[in-house]
Amino acid sequence: MPGTEFAISKAMLLVVVLAPLLGAIVAGLFGRQVGRAGAHMVTIAGVATSCALSMYVLWQLVSQGAAPFNENLYTFFEVGNYSAHVGFMVDRLTAMMMVVVTFVSLLVHIYTIGYMSEDPGYQRFFSYISLFTFAMLMLVMSNNFLQLFFGWEAVGLVSYLLIGFWYRRPSAIFANLKAFLVNRVGDFGFLLGIAGVLFWFGTLDYATVFANASDRIGGGQTVEVIAGYEWSVATLVCICLFVGAMGKSAQVPLHVWLPDSMEGPTPISALIHAATMVTAGIFMVARMSPMFELSATALQFIVFIGATTAFFTGLIGIVQNDIKRVVAYSTLSQLGYMTVALGVSAYSAAVFHLMTHAFFKALLFLAAGSVIIGMHHEQDMRKMGGLRKYMPITFATSLIGTLALVGTPFFSGFYSKDTIIEAAHHAAGEGGWVFQYGYWAVLLGAFVTSFYSFRLLYMTFFGEERFRHAVASGVDTRQAKDAHGVATHHEPLHDDGHGHHHDHAHHGHGDEPHESPWVVTLPLVLLAIPSIAIGFLTAGPMLFGTDWLGHAQQAPFFLGAIDVAAARDTVAAVGARVWHGPVAFALHGFVAPAFWLAFGGFALATLMYWWKPSLPAKAARVFALPVHVLEKKYWADDLWIGGFARGGLLLGEASRMVDARFIDGAAVNGSARLVGLFAGVVRRLQSGYLYHYAFAMILGLIGLLAVLIHYWT
């Protein structure tokens, strides 16, 4: 009987989670004892074990018909009728996330050996990234909201430590505080959503909540949030949960932390931005699909936020010159695509793009890090150019990642990205202006993505070797300041904890650009393979319920993990209309509007940054106003830092003044002074002379007699 022989082992799942934790503990607490080699060996062994077992779990679920695992392992506490548990829910959605997280993390661990080879915090860094992997696994494998929140906050905490890893840099401290505080805004909404689930369901267990969602919050139940205004319970709970996703997955307006997180070392930039922290919000909404499907208003809100993020943050990438920041804004835009997919009920397309994006975005980040190594830690693309002959492996893998990112047919990004665009198109035909806005945003985003992606490629690997001029001029941009006066550093300054920094000789090379060592290039090659092929091989079963030849399967890939109302199943509508196998789908992509828009972006970037390199300066003068708006990032940082943060400081100062002058000064100290003044007057009556007291008694007696005579007569 299927599912009997190949039951998922509880012990195996525990090993998947605890192996990275063990590696983190050994590297973190016993780093001096085990040394550098011991630290990377134990953490890589732990993540490799998790990766292998995660692949085995996915194989059991997909190929052997094993039943999904849902079991509590440990009772954390009991309060009244509520019990908090630590448990796992492992179905195909979870198993896919487990494989993606552990595989990308494993390659990042290997890459780190070369990238951080001279850093004095070597063991500490390996401990952090292994702990990060443990936290992410706890998040995706949880079977209840409380454990989800634990993993949610744990990845936030470790990301804070990693973004500020070089803690002597003011820019790094500024960036990790910014990430931490902005995420607290989102997490406040997330916590309210979880509280709403507990209030209306009486439990935080996934299976119980999902099974009763329609009855408990989907039957038109309302709640008075503001006096006189009734809100749908489903809408209120789902929007609160999604606010958490907006913070974690960096959606407008809670997106401002993610570009600044580039202050962390490149390996953690890849790990945060590719497969782990920023995708947690996408995974969470997909997991909660039985609840989100009950609120059309919440889905429309999700589409609006995702579309705004996909298009407008992508535009910012056009004017960025830091190679890592271009890729960071690309991540913001692609997360917007995933969010739009969630809003149009294309949950499977969202998580499929999450998977493909994890590979090619990790590839692009690690390739950017390889360029930074080869350029002796220069990150400004204006000081690069012509690197393809010096760094052929990095160039080839960067080209593959770029082609996947822009959605080139037959590459992995095409299958996921084009499905999202087609699903948004279908929803736009069925829905209102919000869905039409979502469609046009993701469609036009194809042009923007292609333009800034090929701009990066041309500025870095083609054209004049501008780094020779930079070296000859002796210009050092590493001490630049941002718009808020905070010192910003490129990655050459590896702080040793004593204020000393490693310079150009960090990897033992002179000023000539060079290809990175094999521990850096091997992960690039291994990530390039799925960036090319994973979409072609898995789009059928994961999206449309067919094998790669187009034959129908018995059940959809995410059956039981994702719940979609039949009337809103946009992925099924796309499959019925255009899916006839991966080859036919890719060939159809050549005539789709998204391809020609992407080709237009490629052509414009080719013209401006390869054939006519003088054009960008002229275009910047002609379009000075929009360029200024993009360089200021729509003043979002000014709003958060100069508005909310400074406003909070001013409010705190005003509160301090009220407390000091009115509460302490007038009320507390003022009442004390009044009592003292009264006591000083009364104290003069206590002279200690007998004749004073006798005189007072006589006056009192006269007064008493006067009163008595008045009333008796």
C-alpha cells in the first residue's frame, strides 16, 4: 500500500532540523578549540546532512507516495484549554522548501570558505549561517502558528547578527538596526494576526485552523475594529498576517531595510535574499491559503502591494552603481512578482518562482561576490568593465543567472515568471482595476528587469577596463557617506575586531583582476545548473499537474498543501490555455508580450552600455528629474528615518519634557513644595511657649461661646 512502506521518519526530521543547530553550537562555542577548518567542516557536515535527508523526504513524498507527516513532538506548555506544541508538518510544499533552503545554504557554506578566508570572525560567521539554516527549517517545518513565530523571529535575530557582522562599521550597525526595527513593525501586525487566530479558533494548530476556517471566519463574521465600522474577520486576520509578510519579504512600504542589508558579507546577502528570510512571507501566505481564499479584499490588497513593489522598486535598480545593490533591488522586484501571484490565487506559481528564484538569485549574489573578490573588493560598477576575459567562470555563470532572471524561454526563471504574468493577465480579465494594475505592473516589470540586469552585465564584464583608471587615479570610494550622513563601506574593509582592516591583498593577489578560487566558483557552477534546467524539468508537475511530456498526473503536486477556490484557480486556467509541455510553453513565450518587453530592455541596455557608452550620461541629463527621484528612492528612507524615526525621537523628547516639567515638576514636586509651604506656615504656630498655647485656648473658647450664643438666641 502506498505510503506504508515509505512513511516519513520522525527521527529523520529531527536530524534535518538539529544537524545545523549542532554545527552552529560547535562552531560558535568551541570555535577556538576546533579552529577554522573544524568550524567549516562541522557546519558543512550538518547542513549537508540536512540537505541529503530533505531530498530523501521529498523523494518519499513525490515518488513513493508517502503520506504527509503531521505530528506534535513536544508539549511546550499548557494554559487552561490551550496547549503549545513543537511539531512538524511535512508535505510537498514543506519538503520543497526544505530542499531549497538546505541546498542553497550548503553552497553558501562552501563559498564562505573562500570568501571569508582571511576574516578574523571566520568561526563566528559559520556559526551564524548554520544557526540561520536551523531557524529557517523550524519556520518551514512548523505545524502551528506559535512555532512559526519562533522561527520567524529567530531568522530575524540571526539576520540582525549577520547584517551587522562587521560590527565596527557604523554603516553595518545602522543597517542591522534598520532591518531589525522595520521588521518589528511587520511582526507587530503578524502577532496581531496570530492573536486573532487564537481568539476565533481557540487553537494555533494548522490542521485544525485550516479545517475550520470556513466555519469560524468565512461565514460573514464581522468585528468592530473602529467604533461604527464593521470588518470581516477573515479580512482582518489575513491582512494582519500579511503585514508580517510585508516586513519579512520586504514589500512596500516595509522594503527599506533590504537594500541596506548589503552591508553584511556577500554570502549572507545570498542566503537572506535568495532562499531563506525574504521568502518566508511568501511561504507563509501560501501555507495559509485556506484562510486567504476566504477574503477577496485581502487578496486585492496583496495584489496592490506586490504590483507596487514589483515595478517601482525595480526602477530604482536602474540608477544603482553598487553591484550588490542592483541585485538587491532585483530581489525586491521579484518578491513583488511572487506577491502578485499570491494575490491572484496563483499560490503554486508563487512558490514555484520562489524555488527557481532561489537558485538564480543566489547565483547572481555569489557571482557578484566573486567579482568583488576579483576586483580586490571594489563594488562600484563604474570602476569595472572588461572582466569577462579575467573571470571567465564568473562571467559565464553571471550570464546564465541574468538570462534566468529576465525570463528567457527555456531558462528556469521563464517558466515561473511567465506563469505569474499569465495568471495576472487572467485575473485582470476577471477582476477589477486592482488586478489590471497588477498585470500591467508585472508585464512592464519585464522590461525594467531586463534593462538593469543587462546594464549590470555590460558595466561589469564588457567595454573599457575602467578599473585601470581607478587604480591609477588612486581614488578610494570606500569611505563614502549615504544620504543620511552615515558612513558606507564596500566590502574590502574586513574588520579584525581591533580597528584593522584587510586591504587589496586580502586574497594574495596584486592589482590585476583574477578569477576566484574553486571554493567560490564551484558553488557558482552548481547553482547555474538548476538555473538553466529546474524550470524545464519541474514546471509540469509543480504547476499544471502533468509530467514533463505533458501527460496528466493523478493529483496536483501541492494537493492538500495549497487550497484554491475553483473560481479563482488562475494557474489551472493558464495551464488549460497555454500548457502543452515545457517545449511548447517556451516556444509560446517567444511570441508573448513579456518576451518582447524583455528583449526591448536588453536592446536598450546593449545600445547604452556597450555600443554607445556615452548615452547614459546624456540620458541622465535629459531625464534629470526622474533620475533624481529614483536616486532618492522615492524619499522612502527620508520618510522612515527623517519622518517616523525622527518623529519618534521628538515625541520621546516631548514626553520627557512633559514628564520633567509637568508631571515631576508641577504635579509631584509641586505638590511636595505646596505641602512644605503649608507646613512652614503651620510650623510657626508650634512655638513651645505655654502662654501662646493658653492664649490660643482662650481665643478658641471665646469663639466657641460666640457660636453657641448665636444658635441659642
